[in-house]
Amino acid sequence: MMRTLAALALLSLPAAALADASALPDVALTRSDGTTVRLAAVVSAHRATVVEMFSTGCPVQRAHDARLEKLFEAWRGEGVALLAVDPEPSVTREALAAEAKARGFRFPLLLDPGGKLARTLGARFCATAVVIDARGRVRYMGGIDGDSARLHDDARPWLRDAVAAVLAGREPDPARTESRGCYLQRW
């Protein structure tokens, strides 16, 4: 019930609330190797940036690992950055490094200290994907696709379609969808 209410609250947000670039903080995200990545620098250097809210223990996240890896590979050379960002307070940099290695990720796995980015975006569930254009505007927010922990070949690829729209200079349709991941730990 709470998850449904949170999803309805997200879907009821006015488009302007998601498109306001001034609301997007220039947060310092920490790589699993300890180096810092500034979100604004990544966003300004790419045609589109995908921030995926990550959680190490969520079965929905694990189920989507291979799909994220395929998207990462498909976006190579297209000017798209993929950042998996863990905002949960219980996760350490060392644990995140071990997780990235165990899962074999080729895209960055980053910490969001204090959950600042997740709070600003209103992300409450892992596997929430946010597409940000080069000007810092949030153009899509929601699920990676229409699946949860069980994947289906015919799932609607919301994230893939949203990035394709941004790269083509169009508005994603839909611009918001329900995230189907586990509830993120609070900050």
C-alpha cells in the first residue's frame, strides 16, 4: 500500500518539478575506489546521463543487472553516461567496491553520501532510473522497464526509450513511470 501511494505521489508531480535544472544539486559522488565524481561535470560532458538508484540487496536490482549492462554497452559511443548510485546510509565504500567487482559492472557504482541526490530527485526505490539531459534537466524518472524481479522478454523498455527520445531531441513518452525496486533505506 505504501509503495502504491509513493508511486502515485511521484506520478502526480507536475512536469516542471522534474524539469527544473536549478533543483538538481551538483553533488559529489564517491566511486568505489574512493575518487570523487561531480554530477555536474558528468552531465555537462554527455548528451544524456542516466542515474540509476542502486541497492546491493534488492532482488529487483539483481534481476536488472544484465539489462543495465546491455544498455551500457548499447550507449557506448552515443554520449550517454550510466551511473549506478547507492544512496543507502548503511553501505560503505569498501562494500560497494566488493559488490561492483562481484557483479562485474563496467559502469561506475557510486555512493551518494547522505542521500542528497536521491532526496532531491525524490527517489524512494532502487532501480529508479533518472535521465538528465546535457543542460541538467530531468527528462525521465521511473522504472528501468515494466518488470520487477521476474523478467519478461516483452517488458516495455521505459529507460531505453527515454534515452532514445532525449538523444533524438524529443520528450520521452512517458516522462514518468512507476519504479519497481525495493524501498531505499532512509538517510
